[in-house]
Amino acid sequence: MNINRNAPCWCGSNKKYKHCHLEFDKKLFSYAQRGAIIPPRSIIKNEEQIQRIKESSKINTAVLDLVSKNIKVGMSTDEINTIVHEFTVSQGAIPAPLNFQGYPKSVCTSINDEVCHGIPSPEVILEEGDIINVDVSTIYNGYFSDASRMFKIGEVHPDLDKLVDVAKECLEKGLEAAKPWGFMGDIAEAVQKHAESNGYSVVREFGGHGVGLQFHEEPFVSHVGKKGTGMLLVPGMIFTIEPMINMGKPDIFIDSEDDWTVLTEDGYPSAQWEYTVLVTETGIEILTY
Ligand code: MF3
Ligand code: CO
């Protein structure tokens, strides 16, 4: 254990170690001794980084608010892309999806049986009764934020209406379960229980992720699992919770034509909500929603 108490803290705060993460490290070490999976230092954010990620988050939320205001029946998903792209750029920010691992657009739009990573297109028109996830991610001054919302287009079938609402509740259950010195598995179990008690299933292959300094950081945030397992949650961690809830079976496949769009294997619909959260000393703070 580093006992150079007067050296600058490893977190980059410019404070002395003894006034910054010394007590934190002691606590972390005691958990590690008891066998906990502890987070790497690289994903523990300092105050400055948190402020920057909050600035990015603010823009990300404004983008989603703008989409909420404008989304309507008859609109193409490419028009959603245009709204997202133009507003983001007008704020001096960059849409994180654009060119990410070759992704061709500035937002993901996933309709009905599309689970996630749907690519906006002028040919895809929103129809009455559709449900759609719009997933927005922003880079501002090099800092990342990420959130998605579901939208119901006009009158939707009661079964879809319920799916969208329960998916949101699943996220909320995950948020309630997330606390400092708890575990990733606490979130997973809360989400999974709520989904399954409603007769739904949870996608396993995709989950949430650390975010902030990069688009996707450690840890992987599973939405299936057991409480008390997985990585320890500690103050300064920032990650998304973004359960994908399927009406039918959990199985998915990736569209071989575009190599991006994730769909349900059985063709039943899927819904997803995503927030970025910060773990604080006392609880969690939702950064973008
Ligand atoms: N926003 C997605 C997430 O929640 C990631 C999309 S990657 C992209 O992690 F390239 F498809 F945009
Ligand atoms: Co995400």
C-alpha cells in the first residue's frame, strides 16, 4: 500500500494523498482482502473530471429533450439523426456514435424488435403504434456522456405500452440498488427480478459500461446477475445502466446486412432506457437521462 501520505494523490486532484484518496484506498484494500473485485484506478474520476462529464451530460440531455419535442409519426429516423447531429454540433460538441468503430450515423434509433444500435435511415418512417429507442451519446471537450429514451408513436398497443413502462421501471430498480460500497450484481439482480416478474426477459450480451473519459470503459454493467457479486461500486465511478428488456426470449442476433442492428431472435419487441450515473459518497447522482 502506498504510504507516501504527502505525495500528490494518484487521482490527479493535485491534493496530497492523505487529504484525498488515502482513506478510500484503505477501505478498498480491506474489501480486496475479503475477495471483492475492486475497480481499477483508471476509472475513478476526480472532481475536475466529474465537472467536465457533467457538462457533456447537460448537452446530451438537451439533445434528448429536443428529440422528445420533435419526434412524431411520419418522420424518418434519418430526420432524428439530423436533429441530433445539428444540435450537438451547434453546442460545440461531437456526437459520439459518428465514426465510432465505423458506425455511420450520429445516433442509434431502434424500433420495435430492434434491441439497440439501429442505424437511422431516410427509408425508415415512424408509424402509428411503433415504439422506438433513441440512444444519444455526446463528446464535449473530450468527455463522454450517454443516455437513451423510449418513445411511443401515437397510440401503441397496450402490450407495447406496458413493455416500455416496465423497461423504465427496470432502470429505476437498478438505480435504487446502486450505492457506494455495494456491488454491480445488486443492480443486475434488481433489474432482472423486475423484468422476469413481469414475464419479460433481459438481454445478456449487451449491457451498461463505464463512461466519461472514453465512450466505453470498464466495467461491463450486466443486467442479469446476483446481488453481492461483481465489481465493487465506489465513489467516483461513472457508468451507464441501460437494460434491454425483451417481451419474448432474451436471444438476439446482429443484422448481417449492416453489421450493427441488434434484433430479437423471436421477433418480439424490445425496450431500453439508459442513464449515466455517478457513484457518490452517499448514493448515486444521475448525470444524464
Ligand atoms: N450508445 C450506445 C451505448 O449505450 C453505444 C452505441 S455505439 C454505436 O453504449 F456505434 F452504435 F453508436
Ligand atoms: Co451506453
